Amino acid sequence: MGLDPIGYKPWDGQRTEHGRRFLVVAESILRHKLRAKWFLAMLIIGTFLVHVMPLFILSMMPHKELEAEVMRDQMGGGLYFIFEVILVALVCSDLISEDMRSNSFILYVSRAMGVKGYLLGKWTGAMVTIGLFTLLPPLVLAIAVTATQSGSDYLGSLAVIGQTLIAGIWSAALLIPIGLAVSSLTRKRTYASVGTFMFFFGMMLVSGIFTGLSQDWSLLDPSQVLYQSHTVIYGLELTDSVNKALLGAMAFLLTVPPMALVYYRIMRKEAGK
Amino acid sequence: MRMSLNVIGLRTVAAFSARKLLMNRRWMLVMLLGALIALVMGYAATADGANMDFASDMMGILLLMFLLPVLSLIYGASMIRNEMDDRSIVQVITAPLDRRISYLGYYIGLVVVLCLLITVVTAIGGLAFLAFSPEREGGAQLIVTFIALQYLGVLVYSALFLLLGTLMRQPIYLGLLYVFIWEGFIGSVPGSIGNLTIRHQLQVIASEMTDYGSVALTNGDWTMSMLALVALTVAMVVAGAFVLRREEIS
Amino acid sequence: MSNVVEARMLSKWYGQVIGLNNFSIDVPKGITGIVGPNGAGKSTFFKLLTGNIRTNVGHLRVLGEEPWQNPSLLAKIGFCPDYDFLPPDLDGREYLRFVAGLHGMEGLKTAERVDEVLKIVNMSKDADRSMGGYSKGMRQRIKIAGALLHDPELLLLDEPLTGTDPLIRKEIIDLVKDLNKVHGHDVIVSSHVLHEIERMTHQVALIYKGRSVASGDLSEIRRLMSDHPHNIVLEGRGLVPLAQTLLTKPYTSSIELRPDRLGMYVRVDRPEEFFDSLPELVTETGCELERVESLDDDLESVFRYLVG
């Protein structure tokens, strides 16, 4: 054991631009989730049940081209929604709650990132992770159906593939804010998971009860909001019973206020009570 | 001497675990849910044709299908698991009390708390409906029927989720899968597979207890359902007790 | 029964991690200290004694009985773990009533007993305050009170001094001594600091990486420490003449002088002789010493020596 003092040398390597630092957070989330047993199990089961079986059926059935209605129904089905909710609950439950519990915001905001960068990183990480279910498999399915079509309108099918890309991103973007918001309300990730579930299924139940009174209540159901917004994305006609303004309002309410709530919670936590 | 130690110990575990559950801030969430249910039922009572059948259907959906299993999951799955995770269970397992008795104490505490919460929420929801509904006859009886039915549900669900919490490190996820996928999704599938849920058995018993709503039309032998639920409850409580007895707790 | 604990070839592993490895010990009546660095296996040993976990291999007797799945034995043992488990919303008295209930104690006599143990641990004044507001020392004392409540034969105190300030440490050490001398309890107390245990008892067992390294009277173990080579760092001015003089001494193994000549690293075979002669050597050579530190006067190096 020598007596030499510890040598300190400043870092002279490359530094990532400030604006791209949120990607570090996102990458860390993706790596962490890909090691989580429950997430992987649900991803595999969900992908198999929701996407793999239809992939074989739709590819093997005779078809002229990839149709928008087919993809809209595929991505608006009940099982698709349920598995997406499960995955959002699994992915988002600890993203903010763990940092609340361990007070580790300081790790992020003391490193020239700021709360906005932190939130952007968390949101991006969740989007990429959930996209492994909402985006990748539907794209593969769409490409497979296009590759096995008997018709020659590949351009039309490509357009539907493009719409599928947007729908896949939108699917994740619609549900993730609620997951993050619930995660910001508690320090325990298990409560956050349950809370996320309860929110979505509670909304579905209440919507189911009141839909008998008025069709507008059906848009209280997030799965209906998803289905109808996919209808818009795929360029299909909305039925007359769907109130377009209400659809827009619900899409807004499920995305913007929850993210504002997360921002407020973090600012309050970081700045102290 | 041993008998009195076990009885006092059982009472102590039950009382303190119930107190711990009630002092936890989760009761605020329960009250919020209760307020939401009251709001929904109160509003629904103002709709045209709102009657006891409608009230029964709503209680079936909101309470039997949603609140009962979810509350049992939140409280039951975390009861022993939280104590194992924060190691406060050390007081119980280093006492001269058979762990099987301790487990029974936890179960009793859990059941008491859940019954209390369910009673409050059901009463608030039911009274909110009656307050705004033009038809009130049979309303009180319906509320009491659903409370009694949910007490039975609490016994079964508590046994299930307490066992899950003792067996698994992350019981919530499996519990959520059971409640929302198995009971929610598979339970709605027509055919006999839909009968393999606690909810269905409760609905069969409900059909004997009330003439209101779609639950009254559920097919099945209520005595068999009752026996099945009792047997399931006893089996899960006994299993949980033995798991805790044999579990190594670091 | 002369030994309160008899352990033979105990092994306990958690998956790939070995907690205890062929660990054998006989713990006599009185106060026994279990000393070892963090991760040595002290807490694993305590968990085996209370039947929280069971051995994978080996034989263990506590007060003549097998502890695993033996709840009646726990009536004779009081356990105070090293971690914090006290519910913050209860006050001390309520917590002790809870522990009393778990031990089948109820009625008027229980309240008297609670007052009695609160007095023993000097917590009567703060017993009706919420435990969430207790200091570390108060929490330790209430935990000990909980372990004492049912008047056990054997007390197991796992690192009771960790995180406490010197004043509280003294109080707890005095309490432990009284628990044996005045109240007649046998005590097994663990720590990773030898001199803390030394203040409570001379009967110790050293544990390292799950193995029993040495056990018996402390003076015997100290002698073992004294016989092993010591590395000492000296810093100051005018060290070269001191180094030259030290090289002539029989207890010096080697000397390494720092390039700036303001520090040196001395390896000695007999540290007692070195420290005894150092003041005279400093005066003789006229050097100015600013720092003298023994790098091996800690458990890690003792264990390394004893197990090496």
C-alpha cells in the first residue's frame, strides 16, 4: 500500500449535448425494463395472443391488399387494449414513484438536465418500451400482410403501413401519461400499478353503465377513445354516434393534464413542500 | 396455558394488523372510490326508468365486479408482504406464537377491515341511489343483500390475496391478472369456463338472495356455490398458514 | 446446561451466497460478544438462533432445543435485531403492549411489567411519545425493552450500538452489563467493533466470511493480534534519520520512504515494542511527527491474518 495521493484528472472526453441528455434516461429505462421478468412475460404473452396469431391468419387468408379497416380493428381490439394497459402499468409504475421514494431527482436535476429533460427522458423511455408492443408487432404484421397480398396496389398498402406507424405511436402516447401521473402520486410502485389499472377499468365500467343513457358516455371509455382515434388515423369514417368534439376533448384530457400533473408533482417535490 | 397464549396472541395480531391497515393512508383512496361510486349511482338514479333492477345491476358492476376484488387485492396482497419487505414481521415471528396462528390473526384483521370499508362504501352508494331514485321500495333490503354478499366475497378474496402475498415477492401483478384478466375477461366468456371465477359463484348465491337485476337470473345451485367458496376459503387460509410456517424470513 | 448455544458445523447459504460456512461455536452463560466485519455472518447466525431461517447443514441447539419451527423456545429468547422495524405511528408503550400480547401477556400485571422494562431501559419519560419522533438511541432502547419484556433467559442483541453517538453507546453498554450482572440474563451481543465489545465482556467469538476464526477470552485474541505484522504510516519532517534508526531495530521488517521524504511506511513484527520505543526515537533523531497511524489495527486485518 503506497503513500501516493489520489490523482484527480478532469474528464477530457466527448460530452453529449444538453438537448440530447434525455436519451440517456430513456435508454436506461429500456434496458431496465428488458431485464424485468414480469414485463417480458406480459410482452411475450401479449404479442403472441394479440399479434402473432392474427399475423398467420391474415397472411394466409386470401387478400388483395392491406386494408385500413383490418389494421384498425386489429389495433382497437379488447385484448390489445387490455395488454397495453397491463404493460403501461408495469412500465410506468416505478418511473416516477421510485424516484419519489428514494428522492433521487437530485441525481437528474443536478446534472444540467432540468425537470423538463427528466420528464422527456421518462416519457421517451416509456414510449420506446411500450412501442415494443404497440408499434413493432403491428408493423411486422402489416408488412407480412403486404408481402403476401395478391393485389398490385403496394402503394396503398404502404400508406396503411404508414398509418399503422402513427397509430402505434398514438396508442402508446394516449395511455402513458396516465401511467406516469399515477406513478407520481405514490411512492410505492405496486400501488401505482393498481392505480393505473383501476383508472382505466374504472372508466370503462362507468362508461358501460351510462352508455345506456347516452352514446356520448361511451367516449369516457379509454378503449373507445383509442378505437375511434385509430379510425381517424386510418382515414376511415367515424359513425354518426361519435361526437368528434368530445373525442378530441377526451384525447386531450387523457394526455395533457396528466403530464401537467406529473410536472407539478415533481416541481413540488424537488422544490420542497 | 398454551391455549391462552395462542388466543391472546391471535387477538393481538388481528387487532394490531387491523389497526395498521386502518391507519394507512389507503383509506383515503377508499373514501375517494366511495365518493365516486356515490356520484355514479346518484346520477344514474336520475335516469329514466331507474329502478331496483338497475340499482342491482349497477351494484353488481361497481361493487361486486370492481371494488370488492380491487380492495381485497390492495389490502390483502400487501398485508404480510409489506411486513416481510420492511422486516417488521420480526416481532411476530420471534414471538412464542405458532406462525399458523399468526397467519390466522392477519387474516381476521384483514377481513374485519375490508368488511368495514365495504359496508361504508356500499351503504353510501346505495343511499345515494335511493336519495335520487323515484322508486325506493326494496332498496334497503337490496343494500343489505349486497353487503352480506360482499362479506362472503371478502372472506374468499382475502384468503386468495393474502396467500398470494405470502407466496410471492410481487403479488400485485398476479392479483391484477386474476382480477382483470381471469375474472374480468375469461369470466365473461360464455360457457362453463366462465363459472370458474369467484365472481360467478357469488352471483349464483346472489340469485338466491335477491330478485332484482341480472344477478337474479344467474344459473346455478347456490348451495354448491356456497360450499365451493367455503372450501376454497378454508383451503387457501390453511395453505397460507402452512406456507408462513415453513417460510424462511431473513 | 453450561452452554446456552451449541453449534456444530453450521452452514447456511442463500442461493450462491454463503452466509455461514462450517461454523461451530459454544456460547457459555454470561455475556458473549460475536465480532466480525460487515457481511461476516453475524446476523445470519442470529436468524438461525431465533428460528427465522433454518440451517442447510449442521446442528444447532439453543438452550438445549432446536430453534427451527419451535415457537415455544422463543418464550425464553429475547431478540433485538440490528435493523429498524418499529412502527412510527405507535408510541413506545403501545408497542410494548403489542409485544406483550404476542407473548400471551395481558391484564394489570402486563402494564406493570411494561413500566418496569421502560424503567430498566430509561425510557419511562418518552414512552408515551410517538416512535416516529424517537432518536436512534431511544429506538435502540425501546427495541431492547421489547426483547426484555417477557423476561427471557437469553437475550440476542444484534449490533445494538450501530449508529449511536458516544453518550448513548455508553448507556447501552452499561445497560447490557446490568442485564447480565443485575438481572441475570445471558446475553449474546454482536458488533463489528472489537473495542465496543471489549467494554461489555471478555468472552468473544470472531467470525469472518461465515467461519469461526477464534473464540474465547479476549486477552488471548489480543495476543494473536499483537503477534502479527503491523503496517504503520508516519508523516512529518526530518524522517530520514528516524528511518535509519528504525532499520537497526529488530522489530522492523521494512521501511518505505515517500519520494517527498515527508512520510514513510513502516512494517513491524512487534507493534507493542515499536510504539513503546517511538517517543524515545523521535527525541533522539529530532524529527517532527505530525501523524502516526496503524493501518492494521482493525478487524479486517486481524481476520486476514488469522484466516490467511
